[in-house]
Amino acid sequence: MLRPMWREKTRLLLTVFAVALGVSVVLAIHLAGNAAAGSFQSSMETLAGDSDFEVTAAGGVPDNVVGVLAQLPYALRVSPRMEDHAMVVSTGHTVPLIGVDLVGESNDIQGKAAGPLAPDALEHLTDADSIWMPQASGHKLGDHLRLLINDHEREYTVRGLLPSSGMSVANRYILMDIAAAQIATAKRNRVDRILLKLPEHSGVGIDEWRTRLRAALPAGVEVNPQGSRTDANRRMLSAFRWNLQILSYVALVVGAFLIYNTISVSVVRRRHEIGIVRALGADRRLVLAAFLGEAICFGIAGSLLALPLGRLMAAGAVHLLAATVDALYVSSRPGSLALTWGSVALSFVVGIGVVIASALSPAREAASVSPVEAMARGQREYSAQVHRSRDLWIALVLAFAGVLASQPPAIAGKPLFGYLSALLLIAASAMAVPSLVYAVSRAAAPLLHKLLGVEALLASRSLTASLRRTAVLVGALSTAIAMMTSVGIMVGSFRQTVVTWMDSQLPADLYLSPAGDPAADRHPTISLELTDKIQKLPGVSGVDRFRAYEIVYQGMPAMLASADTKLSRYYRASGFLSHRSPEQVLGTLQAGNNAIVSEPFANKHHVKAGDTLSLALGAKVEPFKIADVFYDYGSERGTILLDRSVMLRYLPDPAASNLAVYLSPGADMEMVRQEIEKAASGYAVLVFSNRDLRSQAIRIFDQTFAITYALEAVAILVAIMGVAGSLMSIVIDRRREFGLLRFIGASMPQVRKLILVEAGIIGILSNVAGIILGVALSLVLIFVINKQSFGWTIQFHWPVAILLGGLTVVYVATVLAGLYPARIAQRLNPIEVVHEE
Amino acid sequence: MHLPSPVAVAEIEDRLTAPLLSLEDVTKLYVNEGQSVSAVKQVSLAVAAGEFVALVGRSGCGKSTLLNLAGAMDFPTSGQVLLEGTSTSSLNDRQLTRLRRERVGFIFQSFQLLQTLSVIENVELPLLLAGVANARALAMERLAWVELDTYADRLPHQLSGGQMQRVAIARALVHAPRLLLADEPTGNLDTTTGDVVLELLRRVASEQKAAVVMATHSVEVTAIADLVVRMRDGEIAEMVRP
């Protein structure tokens, strides 16, 4: 088993490396996903301790609730917390800012301190400029740090160091007294979360405690088990991680084709040996085991190689993932990459699983051959029969099943039928490829002969003769191309949709937001006095104040936002699913408890125009009627938008998260911008022009999809390696033919040209099959998988330049993959290969 | 009018009277695992145009090596092989390819037809490789000569062994080579079919004035050959003109 493998070292290495690449991508996405997801899990749970419940409310919990809880006749530990973010100005890093009652917990803090406190630490415990940091932050007692919180930059002093956690991600936070944090974050009279520890051995069940606590609190305040937010975040991220993980398996699917090919070639080459061992008494199971064993060797070697390779890829992927999670979902900072025993097991299960699955069919074929048949001569060439018309019928049935599978809705939020549809279409394509190869090669042979000479005739005939092998190769490469095409179309369509959406949804001339890292769940505010100042500047006709709050709606994070809908320049007709005019829709928002929701929100919570939402706002729970659903590609979290006046009735904090500034007709934008920047001196705000904002949005968009391009590139690389490996095996199997050609007058360049033309034909066939399959898959991706996973309506668009560029690169790479096999063919000794029978 | 010099005229005369194929004191050594093995030892042989030469001897006696040396597929370790007066060792790869395309034809024991090409495509292949314009017509002519023109569109596996070898002969002759080298062409055929093939080869020598050198075990060949060269352990043991 091992000796034949060892004889063709280059091909052996190519196969092992193809498996390794496929497995390492799966491993890398698994590791990177864990690291990126692990970070948000711990960032706000830092110092949360072992509480049982958390009390939250949209827009913050009124701080009198702390008193209400403390006065309950139970021995509860009540720990109010402020939770926000601060940017360390010197490094530009944004870290969680946690405010706790340092006076109440001073004994605990002293006990926990990692070293001596500053001599005056307790004296300055509640000072507005006192902060505590983890020892691993590298700061020393007495260090002065400038922090940017909302739109204000201030200096703070490190008064104490806390012990570091084993997890690097848990070592990035800043702790301050709760009162100081309220001032710093401008959230007066509110706390972000109250943690509750129940008395031990109370004899009361957890549900009963929850009922008791709810009864004691205002209607809009929620009581949930501690960690609910982490769970909600995890649920929100699951679709993103799930889709990415699925995409990471593409390279493995491509690798599976190649393992199938390798084992098939091995079976054909060793047919005579199979006959001999069968004649000597070996049974079918032994033959089956031998070929499966060969495949498992590839699987083990590939999985082993995938461990360091996957770890390396994960290091690159984790930053891309964390940036996406930050931009679209929740504040995160990549955690450490941990290659656990679980990850190692995943690598081996995936690696060995895929080789067994793909080698099973050729191994069974080997086991089924009778000894006499196997020992018959003349079986050297790969001539396994292909039932073209039968396979074509199967392909049609599979394609039809694929179309049917695209119809049912998501199951538990996962587009399982969408994936099934994609798989069925890939299988249909694989079954249809032999017919395509046969038809195109036969039909094109005369033309190719005329255009490229006799070498093209020989190449096209040879590809048709070894139809099964050619079909597997084309199947592998076309699957990779199809993924490239489909993801290219999906991303290109999405990008174009976003650009069109921005044209209609970003009508203001200038935009302002607090400085610091943007993230989907962080909504720092701009000081009210600055907003008022800007509104009065000459050249400014209006300022739309957009305010956002983080809420949890039915167990899922969402954004509750308000805007000055009277300005009505937002949300043009094309912006609503109903296509009603903005005047009609926005007019209802100003009238009463009406809201509009974003498309992802409507999709996540299965709501539509006319439905009623129950929103917890401040201390109340109020019903809001959904006036319409608007297209929104800004965030996947889902948004509920109210009129500003309505929002202020419930959450009376007038500060805005962002400002949209409209200029008076004829006003000079540069001059107004300078005026705004002058007015904003002393405030840390960023001013963007409309164009700046769009390019920033597109940059974030491109960054979000960078990882998908990386995954596709690996799949293509695996396929190209497969082409090189298979062409090498073709050269070895047809060495007699090449030797003969030299005898009858072929020159060495002609032999090389023959191989390169074969590679070229494989490339063309793969591109044709790949584009057809890719377009079909893109429809499933855009209208089924994306819609069911994320809820976005994407307009179909052909990204012609990207597709042409991608296909050309793949084609050139395929032809180049033929260079080494061509060199081998040139070096064959014609006398040896012709006379070796 | 430009007249050739007396020296040039002498060279032309030499060429015209010189044998088509000439092996002069040819030795071929192979190195196998550090040991050198001589496949052919100091062989000298001259074959004229239209001559039919049979190389006979046991397997491994050097017949096939001698054919490869004669067809410029291999080169002597010492001595020289002259094809129409030109030493094969002095040619580069391009010139050798040209030589095979224009002056040498090969026939093998196991026919060596390309299974993916039709009969006519197999026959025209050397012409296509050489870039000859009217390849199909010439190929049909050769196929007619071996009486298989009605089988032109068939695939090799649809033919009998004798038919396949006749196709192989047509392919070897399609470019009208001066030298035809046949390695055990009847080895895979029954006696009757083998006789048909031998007759064809004999006709190649007599009708087309090509030199035919054939390695064989067949006793019948000795009766029709102009020269029988008996080889033993890489050396010529005996040369007989029947």
C-alpha cells in the first residue's frame, strides 16, 4: 500500500497537501471563530463574579431601582454596574469601561489587588479621575492615562492594579467607581446593569425568585439570569459563524474530488496486482481495506499537517473575523487562539472522514473486480466506464430536487434547506459534468485541431477517452470556480445594493460622530451643547439627531433608535418594503406609538407592517405598531426606529449618538465644515462628508467579506494542485503514448504543448461548468441562504470585472499547473516507455 | 551556371553509392546500478536502399537496441551510425525530430496505435505532427495500399490484430521513409496473418526502394530476406545472404 504511494512522491505530497489545506481552513475558521466569539463573551463579563440574575432596561436602569432591590426583605447581594467603552488615546485601543460601587466593594477590591495599592488609593477611591487596571495591562501605579469617552477626552490616574486572568481578553478593561463612570459616560441617574446574587440555601427555586423580583420592579425593567446577554450575542452570531463554517468546508469538498481521483487512479494502476492477491487468496474485504487504508494515510498525514497550517491561518483570520463582528454585531477583541484537544479531534475527524467518504466508491469498485478480469492485460490506461446518459438523468433529478429544496423556510433560524439545495446543485453539476466534457470535447475537437494543431486534437481525444478522470478533475475545479463565482456574484450584488441604498439613505451633507472605534453595539453620545451650537451655525439648515440604544428584544440584541423624522429627508420611497412614500410612513411615526423596523429585525422576529411590538422603555412596557419595514444594510442586529419626540417621552436623554447636518442652499461645504470643527474644538468628534461616510461604509463592507475571498482562494488553490497532480498521473499513465509520439516524429515542444492544451481544455470546461453552477448557487446564496440567515434583500447584479478577473486568474493558473507534468512528459525516455510491456 | 567543384562532385558520388544505413564499429553500453552492460558490441553493418535485412537471435541479444540505434532513437557509446551519410550522434534534437519525420518509419510488435484516434487519424498522425498540408489524402493512399481504406473511420479496437499491424505499417510508411525499422512485427500475430504482414514489408523494400530492417524470431523471414544477420550477446555472429 505504501510503496506505490512512495514511488510518486510529488503526487503523494500534492494529495496530502490538498487534504491538509482543506482541513486547515476548517480548523482555522473554527479556531478563529472561537477566539473572536470568546472575546465578547468575556469583555463585559469581566469582574461580574458569580451572580445569579442581571437587571437591565432599555436606555439604562433608573438608579432608584438599586435602592428598591436593596430594600427587599431578602439577603440579596446587589451590584450595580456601568458598562461602556473607552479609547486609550495613546494606543488607540478601545477597551471595556466598567463602573462598580468601589466603596461598597472596597474590601473585596483590596483583597483582589495584585500588589500594593497606591498609598492614597482608598482615599481617592471615588475620585472622578481614579481608575483601576489589570496588572497585565503593563501600567504602573500612578500612571496617567488619557481616555476618550463619548466625545470627551480626560486624564485619569491608575490607583491600583488587579490580578490578571489567564485569558488575555479578560485583561483588557478599565475599572472605576460607579459614580465616576456615570459622569464620564454622561449617563446620569442610570446604571447599565444590576447584578444580583441570591442568598444561598434559600429553598426557593430560580423561577420563583425571578417572579418575586419582577413583581418588585417597574414594568420596563427586565430580570434575566446572568449571562443572558452573552447568550443573546451568541445566538445573534450563530448565523454568521454557521455560514462561515459552512463556507470553510468548500475547500474540503474540492479536496474530496481529488482524493476520489487519486484512489481511482490507484485502483486502475494496480488492477493487475489486485488480480494477483485475489488469486492468492485475499478476499474482497482485504482489497477494500487496502485502498481505504491508502486513503486514510492521506487523511492522517493531511490532518497532521493541517494542525500547524490551520493555527497559522487562524492567526490571520481572527483579525478579519473580529473586525467583522465589531462592525456588524458586537464589540469584540480577538481572544487567544487555543489549539485544544477538541480542535485536534476536529481536524482528524474531518480529514479522515472526508478521505473515507471520497475513497469508498473506488475502493468498493476495486474489491468487486474478479481475479481473472483484474489480471487481464490491456487495462493500463484509465478506461473506467462512465454511464453518461444515466448520470445526466440523475443530474436533472438532483437539480430539480435542489430547486425544490430552496423553497422551504429556515429551521431554527438556519437555512438548512438552502444548504441542502446548494449541495444538491453541486451534486447535479458533478453528475452532468461527464456529458458536458464529452459533448464539448467531441464538438470542439475539429475546431481546436484547426486552431491549435494536432496537439489539440490529441488532447481533446485523450480527455474524452479518460472521461471519468477528466470529469472528476473538471468537477473539482468547477466546484471551486462555482464557489468563487457565486460568492463573487453575491458579494458584488450585495455591494451594489448597499451603494444604491446609501444613495437614497445618506442625503445629509455632513455627519458627526464621537471619535473612537466604531462598533455595532457601541453608541457613545455627542454633548447636547455642541449639537445646539452646530444647529445655530451659519450655513446649516437643519440637524438630524440620531440616537441609538442597545436593547434585547425577545432574547436577541437589537438597536432601538430615534431620528427627527420631521426632517423627512431620510427614507425615500425605495427605502420601504411597501414602497409607500416617506411622508405617509414617517407621518405616522410622529403621531403616536408607531415604529418602523429594519428588514433584518423583521426577519429575525418574524414581524411585518401592522404587527405590534412590546417595547420596554425606561420603567414602562409600551405597545408600538409597526408602520412599515425599511431596508437597512447598516447592521445585521436589527433596528427599531421611533420618532425622536416619541423616544424622548420614554427615555428623556436628549444627547444624540450621531448628527446629520444639512446645509442651506448655496452654503459652501468646506466653510461650514471648518465652522463645525471650530465649534467642536474641545470635543472629540469626527466630521465626515457624505463621501467620506460612504467610502468608510464600503471599506467596512469590503473588510467584512475579505475572509470569504481568502476561503475561496484556498479552494481554488486546492483545485489547481489537484489539476497538477492529476496531469502528472495522466502523463505517467500515458507515457507509452508520449514515447510513441516521439518515435513517429513528435518534437519535445509538441509533447509539452499537448499537455498544456489538455490543461487548457480542462480549464475551459471547468470555467464553463463553474459559471453555470456558480450562477445557480449565487441565486441560492442571495435569495435563500442570505435571506434566511440575515434577512437582507439583495438585488442581483453581475460583477463582470471581478468575475472576468477571477476566471482569468484561475484559467492561467490551470494552464501553468500543466507545466511541471509537461516537463515530466518531455523527459520520458521513448525507448523505455514504448518497450516496457 | 554554377558548376560544382571536383571535391563536391566526389562527395555527391560517395553519397549516391554509399549504403543508406551504415553502422560502423558500434558499441552501446548501459550502466545499471554502477555496472556497465554492453547491449551491442562492435557491430558493423551496411544496408542499402531497397534491401530487406532480418535481424535474428534470442531475446536480449541486442536486436531492439540495434534498431533504436539505426532509427536515431538511441546513440552509440562508441563507433557511429550513419543515415544517408550523416552521423546520428552529430544531430541536435530538432534535427533528429526532422530525421524521424522524413526518413525513418517504425513498426512495433504490439502495434502501438493510439486507441483514441480513428484508423485514418492514426495513419495521418506523423504527417500532422510534421505539419504536412494534404495529410488526409496521403494517409488514405497508404491505407488503400494496405487494403484497409474501407476501415478508415473505425477505431483500433474494432480491428483484428493483423489489421492493426497493417494500419501500423501504413502509418510507418505514410511519409515515405527511406528506412523502415520493424521490431518483431509478427510477434503478436498468427502464422497466416504474420505472412500477410511479411509480404507487405517485402513489397515496401522492393516497390518503394526503402531499406527494411526487421528484428524477428520468425524462421519464415529468413527465406524472404536479402540479408540475415544472426546476433548473439550483442555481437553479429553470422551474416547470410540466402
